[in-house]
Amino acid sequence: MSRAEHFGGTARSYQELSAPLATPTMASRQASRPWRVLDQLAAERGLALVCVQPLLVYRAREGEDLTFDKSDPKDAVIIARLAAGLHCYEPERAGEVWARLRHLGARRHQLTTAATAQVNQLRDLLECAWPAVLGASGSPFR
């Protein structure tokens, strides 16, 4: 199968999809933490950013028999090969509303984690100091 057939059957669609790679391009695994920072840096410098699915990186590492020999330089080479072979996509950039929603979700996660930790600490203290209260109350922390 030719690349044109793989990307929708026309040479034009292949050219459109490969347009970001016609200029200097940064490539990253989307699952890696700094990909949003890389996106900002690429935008500031006028570069395109493409992402590669983590599963593709894992499979490529398996294919090169590097499964247990994971390192950043070797992963960078694998990611570059996948991007050069057009096994990548342009990530959708988050607008202001999505950034705020992501921030609120992270804050909710922090608050939930802190509340759970405080309940667990209180339960542990009561089990040590006054275990009869926990037995008599049923489920006091619900």
C-alpha cells in the first residue's frame, strides 16, 4: 500500500498531512508530561509540533528489541523515526476555556486527595486512641 492510499487514497491528502513535516518540526509522545510546554515553546519559535501515540513508541521499541532498555535518547530516536514516517498527528491546542477546565479538574483532584488523606489520618488516630467509637458509630466518615 502506498502512502497516498494509506492517507485517504489521494496524493493531495498525503501532501496535506505531511505539510507540518515540510518545515522543522518538534515531535513528542503525548503521554509525556512536558508535551504542553513543548507545544508552547514550538509556537513561540514558529515550529510545528507533532505527537506520537505512546503505544506506537512501545511497539517500535519492541520491534527493535529495546523493550527493557528504555532510555530517553533511544526513545527520542524512535519518536523521530515514527514522526518521519508520518505515524503522528498534530495535537489539538487547548483554548482558554479548556485550560481553565483542566485547571479546575486538577484543583478538584488535589482537594479530594487532601480530604481523603485527612479522613484516613483521623480514622487511624481513632483506631489507636479510641477504637470503641469507630465500632459503635458504624461508618462515621461517609
